Amino acid sequence: MANIITNLKDWRKERKMSQQELAQLVGVRRETIVHLENNRYNPSLEMALKIADIFNCHVEELFQLKKEAKND
């Protein structure tokens, strides 16, 4: 399971962009975008930066670390 959560799908849909279009801009397969949007895949730093550049935003606006529960 991914340790990063994302709102990539919201950003993509707000810009009326298909998964395929985003995949082509990033240089990955559409399936990679599907996995990113469903929190099944952690992006590499390079991929996260490319996506942020495409949307003209900060990486933190797209991806956040999942908070882990602390054990006492």
C-alpha cells in the first residue's frame, strides 16, 4: 500500500484532462496514472515534480505523506 495520498484526480478533472493525456505529458502509461490516483503507487520524486510542473503547483498540493498511527 502506498505511503502517500494524493488528490491528483481532482486536479486532473478540474482541468478537464484525461488520464491518457496526463500520462503522455508525464511520459508514463495510463495505468500508472490510475495507480497514482487510487493510492496504489508512490510516485518517484522526478514524476511528482513533473506532474506538479504540468499543473503549475507545488508537489505538496498534489501529494501528502499518509500519517501513521503511533503505537504506545
